[in-house]
Amino acid sequence: MRLMHSYPYFAALGLLGLLGLAPAAIAEESTSSPLPTPLTRPEMKQYLEAMKQRKPRIPLPELTAEERAQLGDRETNYEGRLRTHYLPEGDSGNVTLGGGRPGGPSGTVPAAPARTLPSRTSRPSDPNMTLDYKFKVALFWIVSRTNNCQYCLGHQESKLLRAGMSEDEIAALDFDWKQFTPAEQAAFALARKLTLAPHEISDADIDEVRKHFTDPQILEMVISVAGNNSINRWKEGVGVPQSEGGGGFGRRSEAANDSPPAQVEAHSYLTPTSEKYQTTVSLVAPLFIDEATGEATRKTVERRPELEPRIAVEKALEATRTRQPRLPLLSEQAAREALQEAAPDGPLPNWMRLLAHFPQTGKQLVTRLQNADERGDLSPLLKAQVAWIVARQDRAWYAAGLAQQRLRTLGQTDEQIYALDSSWDSFSPTERALFTVARKLATTPVVLTDDDVALAVKLAGPRDVVQLVSYTTGRAAFNRITLAAGLPLEK
């Protein structure tokens, strides 16, 4: 079993000794292997530190003298340059959503459904959003641990420390949910399931969190977790290295006296871990268990069942047309008033009536999703094909139904649509390479390997690959929102 990714700097950090791997294992390191999953907290910190030396996946053109002068200290900002060179104007590369409610103490979640819990360490948010910032960052941590997105894990650790959580409290997110309230535990479970197995979300999952949260709070939670999944896929898809500051790990907030935060400096993630968490194995990360030993391994887990046959898909799509939504929708008139200029002509689709509960965040998200379909260099057909592929992986039947309608509008027959569920032999090498990137990102982002991206870049070019990654991240978020809400498909 290959456990190592193409990160030669692991040896420099002493990770070989930590993992008990012989030097010969380096000879096996392969750009075709997924990033392994750290089992313990000390191990995880080693991986977070190693991300500072990550090799970006997307090639960038050489800087001109004029660009160097304009960028100054920012010339080494890989992600910023990536967006500038390859993404349409206004596309950030992922679905980012509002933070928690500002203006008061943080650290708890609602004990009663209608309670509002703000935080000082927060960006301004949608006026209708009430969940605590620190609580939502904890959800982001759980999403990132489930997806094994080590870049995002590092940043959420930093945010939680600045929001006042201790090292042991953060560790408990991975090992001991009993230290948290029943409301938090229910929310953590929903975030993990919506990340790892969105196709398994049921009425019971929403009913469980409804014991502690109002429907608008559940929707806020779902939108936030969907956005977290989008960001994980963007960072992993294009291979963003961790910054030396890494989000300011270890730098606590000055919120108590409202002082501005200190300047971010280089730091190490290799901080002390309590003895009780030194060898404890993660309960959040999906783990591959060796059948012979019964022990957890670092092998990446991809949990999606085989695609259903066409007849089963058609039954599922038909059932989606008649189901009742799990979360309420605004009326057409109220949704239009909330979305304003973002509302298109004609009847509003159910997903817009859902997002319109949040006039600021909902409008932004509606605009982003519409722009993703209408702007950029990828063809409308390729986007519709990717929307179908990603929706099928997630069993997001509402999203699959919309993708099917778009494909038919573009002249595709049902035989051509369902060919996307098969081996892709009828498609060109370039299409197959792009489809592979989208499918792997849709399931578990770290199963996308360096070789997968390199092949797509070679055949389609870096611009198309970056825009494909960005588009796929939006579809992953859309799927989770519409799945959790149980939206009925418009007839």
C-alpha cells in the first residue's frame, strides 16, 4: 500500500520516523497517490507543517517586470495570481459565505431554538444569520478533517485559537464530542455526514438538529458547511501551499480589549499536544481499517457507491418531483423582494426560494451560481456534463434533474446523458481528463492526485482546469444545500 504523497519535505520534518516508515518508502512516493490521512493529533500537526512546502499543481506564466512592480510583496501569492490569470473577473475560486453573528461573547451554541449567539471575532454577516462565529469555525474544522484538507485545517485551528479555544478543546473536536453540548454534537454529526456522505442525508438527520436549532439556523448551518466543502475542494484541487503564517496559528485574539490583531509571523504548527491526545486516533476522519490487523491505516477513504442503473435514476428523479421540502421555502413574492436584481425573469426555482431566506448571503450565492453557468471559457455543454457527473456522485437528485434539463436544452439525448455514468470511452481524452478531475473532487477531494491534474493541464491547458475546479466547487456546495433541504424538482 502506498501511503506517501509526492511531498519530499516530509523527511526533513521527521515525519518518516513519526510514521514508522523506512527510507525505502520514499522510493515509492508517487504523484499518483492520494494524500494520506493523519491518524493522531501530533501526526496531523506534522502534515499541517509540511503543507508549507507543498508544490502547487497549476503552472503560472513568468512574471513580467511590470507585473513584479505592480505586485510587490504579493508576487509569490500563488492563489492570487492563479485567480488573476485564469478565472473570470469576480470568481474567487470557491463559494464563500457569511461568518457568524458579530457583537458579543462567543463559545456556545443555542440551547433554545431562537437564541442568537454572536462573536467578536467575526466578519459582518447576513442580518438574518444568528449562529456563533466560533461554532461555525468548529464546523469548518470538522468538514476539513473529514475531507483531509490540511490547508483548511491549519487555518481553522488558527481561527479557533484566536476565538478563545484551548489546544485541548480543539483536540476534542477530533476525539471526544462528549465534551460539547448536545446541540453542538448534533450539528457536528450533520456537518460530517453532509461532507462525507451527502447521499445518505435523511429526514431523521434534519429532525435531530431541529431539536436544538430553528429551521433558519439549520439552513444557515447547511449553507456554511456547503461553503466549507467548496473551499476544501478549491484548495486541494489547485494545490495551494500553506503560508508561513498559516493563518496566524498560535496567535490568540485581542478581542477582549478590542485591540487589532498582531501582525502574522512565521510559525510552526508543531506545538505541544496533551498526553491524553498523543496517541488517540481520530473519530472524525474517515479511516481505512486493515482487515488483517483490525488497525486504522492512513489510506484515503472514498465513500461513494457504484452508480445506479438508468431505470433507478429515472425513478429517483420522478420521486424528487413530488416530495415535500425538509426546510421551508419563501413565497415567490417574498423571494423576489429578498433577491432583488439577482432574481431572474420567469418562475423562481425552488433553490432560489430557499436561499432567499438570507437577503445578503442568498443574493450573493444566487449571483455566484448563475455567473458560474454563464461566464468563463468552459463551454455550456461541458459545464452541464460536469454538473450531471458531480450530482450523480452525490445522489443530489434535484441538482441532477436540473443538469438533465440543461443537457436536453443543449441538444443532448438521454443516451448521451447516461453515457456520462459509464466508462467515458466515447469521449475524447481531454474530456475524460476533465471529467476525472470533477468526479474525484466531487467525492473526496484528496483522492484527486497530482497526476490527474497534470494530465488535465497537459490536454486542456491550465485556464480550463482552474475554471473546471472552480465550477466543480460550486456544484459540490449546491448539491449539499439542495440535498439537505430535500428540494422538490420543478415539474
